[in-house]
Amino acid sequence: AKTHHHDFTVQATKVKRLCKTHNSITVNGMFPGPTLEVKNGDTLVVKVVNRARYNVTIHWHGIRQMRTGWADGPEFVTQCPIRPGGSYTYRFTIEGTRRNTLGWHAHSSWLRATVYGALIIHPREGSSYSFSKPKRETPILLGEWWDTNPIDVVREATRTGAAPNISDAYTINGQPGDLFNCSSKDTTIVPIDSGETNLLRVINAALNQPLFFTIANHKFTVVGADASYLKPFTTSVIMLGPGQTTDVLISGDQLPGRYYMAARAYQSAQNAPFDNTTTTAILEYKSVLCPAKCTKKPFMPPLPAYNDTATVTAFSRSFRSPRKVEVPTDIDENLFFTIGLGLNNCPKNFRARRCQGPNGTRFTASMNMVSFVFFKASLLQAYKQKIPGVFTTDFPAKPQVKFDYTGNVSRSLFQPARGTKLYKLKYGSRVQIVLQDTSIVTPENHPIHLHGYDFYIIAEGFGNFNPKTDKSKFNLVDPPMRNTVAVPVNGWAVIRFVADNPGVWLMHCHLDVHITWGLAMAFLVEEGIGILQSVEPPPADLPIC
Ligand code: C2O
């Protein structure tokens, strides 16, 4: 195994998109950021130097950080942010179970809008992929671009209590594509040769938008997601929530020429603002001289409608592990978390301009009616060094009030309590969580990400989860393993994992606007016996708050 050293300088860089130049926050002046390539078992040492005027942290999304929670990255959870002028070195191992594709991104305010990149994991020496080695491999980073400073967008939303401005374009490898006049000459080109296979490592790095992705005339063979292998299946369209990755093979089996690849918004929230524009890139055949017909404009592949939940369901239900797996049984912790938005009544001492949500309210969000507060301290440090007064461990295992989660509910349920509440898990406990979407304000497909763990998604469905009848839907044979589950709109998903990684681990909706509103909670997984069940001591350069 090798140790890879990298320097990440976080800095303001001039980036031109949609005909305007912005001072964007980047890593090493690159947008998207640098691609990291490692092998299973390698160690990454990344020194982050903050030359920007914002606080920053970096998260290695999908790396478990066994005992090394200090390197996980979410600000005010496992570390205090790196302040302007400061630096911090992230040091961690790539677990042998990671396959293919993950991403890294900033985990501080909305910096993730421009601070993200691919993390590619190759099989270790002497081992190989579960599929035959493709001739080419191409990271495809789906993103979201604001024609203003994204940090100002979230600050304005926090000030007014209203929904933030939606982005001005989606992007593929940082480019909006040729449907936007201004950017067309910079459209991303992805090469392929006739007869060859190209592995596309698709990463949804968009801030707030689940996206469909498809290529004209080409079918995908899906071989993995979130750094785990899948039983291969074919489809012409995939859907990724923010934070999710999907590995697909395509073959150069079409007439040589140019074909559009495109991503478009999926979000069935009828009342929520959404942007139905589409971003494009070009798949271009390389090795054969282009016949006359390929000089024609490439045609647009059919894309599902923004509310096409049926396509999303058919896609996610095709997910299987390649073989029988050991799903945890004899569950110790049977948890039920509601996930949804809310609208806070405006406090009396607030000015009207701070209450610009629907009907003079402020947007909020919660799990089990607790809206997470990012207390200005490292929760992991507070646990490890027994600093009192930072968090409480009374996060509820079940909703305090039962209601029809997918129906119209009373206004009192629109107002979650605020708190930095953790849920305590004994080392090694076997955990099941039912994640239930609520229709408070609006039903929505929420990508729920758990730090420090992968989990099996053993079932998903629509309506209210019913513990008696829905048990029959559990797949305890070959469910897929992921780190982010797209919980169906107006529905639920059930996940299972073993709490074998001590530390404080955030679980949150990967739509950043929802984290801003408090759609998060954290687990405190207690240390077990002996050094192998304990969190390592904190690194000397850990930032302080
Ligand atoms: Cu990819 Cu907590 O995030």
C-alpha cells in the first residue's frame, strides 16, 4: 500500500461561466477540483491550506474513517472549521471494501457549490474489478452553478427565512453545455472509440438537486454505486441524489459520431421551486473518421419529466448486491425517523424582512421534529475529551407524535424544536432505521447520507411505513449497500448497519438547503473495549473553534 501526499490550497479563483467571470472558491485554482486516484488499502494525506476568506473543511464522502473521525470533515461535528489563513492535514486509509468511485467536497456553509472533485479507487495490486477492465474511464461530475456567489445566496436565505435562489445552470464536469449560448464552446467532450468500453464514474455533486442522467442511443450497464459493487443491470437512464455516485459501462457500439449526454432535474415536490433546464455534454467517437452525417447537430435523448417518480422507482428497485450478503439481524436498535420541512412562526421581535417564508414564516427542517443546530464546537472532541454542555443525547428513537406522514397535518407539526441532540449507540449494536418522508410543507425525495458507515437498503415504498405488513418487503438476501439513500417522495426506506465505528457521525439530507434548515442529526457511537474499538487521539493540528 502506498501513501499519497496532496496539497489542497483553497483560494478565490476567476471562473468564467454563462459569459460572466466570478471569484469562485476553488481547490488549487481548479473547477471542478483535482481528481484523486488511489488503490484499496492506500493512505491519503491531504494538507488543506485556507487562503480564502471563508471558513472551510473537506469531507471524503463515503470513506468510513474507521477510528479516524477527525478526518471526516463536517464542520462543528468532527472538527472546527479551518479559518482563513489556517491549515489542517487530513490523514486516512482507503478501506479495502471501497470500490470504484466516491467524491470529496467542502462541508462548510455552501462552499461545496464549487469545492468538489472525484475520488477514484482502483483495485489493489493483484486484484481486479468485478467487470472486465474498460479501455477508458471518465469521471462525470454533475454540478450546479450560480451566477452569483453561492455563499451570499445562503446568507440571504438565512437572513430572510425564505427559500434560497435556485441555481442558474446544472453542469457536467463544470460546464453548463451548449444549450446555453454563452458557454457552448466550452461544452465537455467525452471520448469513446468504436468497439471499446468506457466506464463512466457519475457523481452527483449538485448542491440541491437530484438529477436524471442519460446518453442518446447508448445503454448503461450499471455495475456499482457509492463505492460498492452491484449485480449488473442495463438501463437507459439513471437518477442520482446529491452525494450519490453510480458507475456505468457504455460501449462504443453506435454509428461513429457525436451524441448528447444530458442531466435534468428530478424533484417531484410540486410546490418547491425547481429548475427544469438541462445540462449537456458530448460523447464523441474518436478513432473513426467522422462520416458526413456526424457533422449534424447531435440530437437530444429523451429525458424523464421532472416528476417521473415511476422511472426513479424502477431504477432503484433494480439495485442488488452481486451475491448473498450478511445483513444484520437480531436488531438492537429499532429506530424510526421522520424527515421533512417545516415553517416556523416568526418570533415577535423579528422584523418582517426576516420572515419572508410562506405567510410570513421562516423555513425550517427536521428529523423526528428536531431541527439540528450546529453548535460552534467539535462534537467529536467534546465526546473524546468529555467537555460538557456541547450536546445532549436525547434524540428521540421514534417520533414523539404519530400522525399521517403523507397527509395534511396540523400546523403545530410545522414547528420543530431546535437542538444539538445526538442518539447514543453502543459499540457493535445492530441498527435498523426507517426513514419516513413527511408531507409537511411538501413531500420530497430526500437523499439521506450517513457519515462513517455504509448501510444496506433493505426496502423502500410509498405511503406510511407499516411495521406489520411492510416487513414482507424486506430483502435480507442481496440488498444493495450504499452511503446515501434517496428516500422516495411520499414514502419511506429501511436501512441496516452494525455500529462498529466509534465516534460522532452526522446523518443528514444531502440537499444543502435542507442542512441549512436543520435536516440532520448525529449518532454518538460509543467506544468499545480496547484500542481497536476506540477513536484515535486527535491530531495536533486539529483546528479550534
Ligand atoms: Cu457528502 Cu455530510 O456529506
